Amino acid sequence: MSKFTDYIDGFEDKTSTLAKDELKELIISAKKDKSEFVRLQAENVERWTVMLAAGELTPLGFKKLVSKMDVLTKLETIKLDVAAKASAQRLADGIQKHVIVGLCKLI
Amino acid sequence: MILFPMQRINRWKYAFLFIASMSVTSTWLTGCAIPITYHDAATYKNLTDLKAEVVMLVETFDSKLFAGNEAAIADITLKFRKAYEYEKGKGIANNDTLKQFDEIWKLLKEDMADYRENGNATLGPKYFQEAAVVLGQAFDIAIATENLKNRDK
């Protein structure tokens, strides 16, 4: 985290556009999140910031990578949606198998 | 237990209603409210194969000229298209997976366009290394999504 915080702290931001402490806190707390997806995204931002500081990414490259996080979020949202649908499907299949086919034969 | 004629009729009526309502519920749940396909081993294989090939290809974009990768780009485009058409053929119940293929394709298409236009000159010497990481993460989510689906009976 030190290279990341050093870089953020090193910005001269006279207009206070960047909320340095909030940004650092956001990344620190996201890295401890119980969701693997959130942790991974925080690690991405931290790594890309360090690479930006080291000149391995240009500001344009950095912005492009950050914008790709939107796509990853869309994919994750679909995944969560599918998990809910699969759960409902298990219920429906269970009703079909155990109630309609099983129980209803006995009553 | 002795049942009077009216009670006997009611008992059958309730049993019939119970079965009918369960059938309707089951049909409604499976047919209308849950547009989702079952786990598909071919989809899983397509995604894992594509992940390996796409990530390895995009990783080379930082160091290899576009001309040297043209054939590989055409090859991966065709493979992706084939896998996409396979998913599309499953119909509306497979919309979630199809949307994921769409989003991954947009990521890859953007990377290929950036590579063709400027290489990594305007984006940084290690840009495509990280773009490949993002693509790998995108495929991982799609693979995990397929694994969440129920196995068909």
C-alpha cells in the first residue's frame, strides 16, 4: 500500500479536487471486503496507480483501464442475477420432482 | 372415518386444486419467471479455451508489432464468433450468458483496435499486460456464472 499512498499523498492539489484520505480509505476497506470481486477491483486500482506512478501506464492508459471496471461490474451483476435464477430453478424443479411427481401420487 | 357425500366431493376437489396449483406454480417458475439454461459443458469449455488464448494473445501486444499478430487476431475473432453463435442458438433463456459474451467481446475489440491504431505508444509500455489481466478476470466471472447454473436432470 505504501507506493500507492505515497503517490496519492505526493499530489499537489491546490484546488482540493482529490479527496486523498477518502480515496485511500476506499481502497483499504475494499481490499478487506468479503466479496472477492470488490477485493480484486481494489487491487486493480492500487496496482494501476503504482504503474502510473512508475510510468508503466500513461494517464490515458490508466483512465482506459479504470473504465474497463464498469464492464467487470456488469459481468458480476449478471453473475449474481444468474445465481438467484438458478436458486429459483432448483425450487421449481424440486416442486416438480418431489411434490407433483412424488407427493401427489400418494394423496 | 365416515365421510358424507358432500365431504367426499370436497376432499377430491381440494386435492385436485392442490395438484393444479402446484402444476401451475411449477410451470410458471420454470417456463416464465426463470429464463435460465442449465449448465452446459460446451459453454464451459469454450470459455476456458477462449480465456487462455485471448489472454496469451493480448499479453503479446506490448512487445509484438500488429503485422506479426494479424493472423492470430483473425483466428481468435473467428473462434469467439463461433462460441457466440453457439450461445445465441440457445435462445432467450440464455440471454445472461449471451450478454456476458457481448461485454467480453467489447473489451477484446477495444484492445485490438487500440493495438492496431497506436500499439501501446499512447497508453503505456505495460498497458496491454494489464488489459490482458482485465480480460482474464472478465472470463473468470463468465466461467463462474456458468458453474452456478444447475445440472440438468
